[in-house]
Amino acid sequence: MDRGREEELTRSELYPRFRWHFAWRHYVVIGIPDGLPRDFIYEFKRTEKQFFFLFTKPVALAQADLYGKFFCRSRKRVQIHIGEIERTETYDLPVDHARAEDTLCSFANVDAGKPPRPPKDWKCRSCDFRTTCPISQAG
């Protein structure tokens, strides 16, 4: 995490940022986007290996969609720096408000007792809780 923070300070674009909370149903969602200019939401992520980029990208886009929904922005700018090849991928896209709502509903469903979607099986194989986790795929 320290490397990620350092990368964010040296590689990310600098925009105003602040922490805020939002009511959604009976939850309070707290958000701190990496940037909050007037016209869009900015999110920066870092991954060391190019392989992990494929898993980082959907998380970053979903996070930016949530921020876009709550901070009332129509656009998102997501950057993901891949350390292994020293490249930053940039995505300027519309915020997907429906996807943000789906993400929130998925969380609410798990909180209500429905089983979560299991992670990729390779994550379970290296997890410290794989032998006791009820959703582990590392049989």
C-alpha cells in the first residue's frame, strides 16, 4: 500500500479531493475519490504486474462509477499505472449510473444474507482464510 500511495503522489494527476458521506437506503457510503474536478471523477490505481491489470481495471471503473453517482458527475477519468512495464492506461468514459446502482444492490444483497460472488480461484489459493471461508474455491 505504501508503494501505491507513493505512485499516486508522483504519477497521478492532481485535482481537489475530499471525503464525504452519502445516504443510500439504510446505509452510509463514504467516498474519497482521488480527484474531484468540476466536470468529472478521477480515480488512480496502481498494479505491479501486467497480469493484475485485468483485475484492477473493473474495480477501478466500478469505484469511479460509484463516485460519479454520489458526487453527481457524468464523466469519469480512470488511470491505472502498471509498474512492470512503466505504463499508465487512461480511460475517459461516461459514468455508468446503472452499474453503480447494481454494485450497491449487490452489496445490500450480501448484507441481507445472500452469498457473495466468489473471487477468482487463484485468489483463494493464496488466501490465509481459504480453509475456513464459506465461499472459498480452494477445495
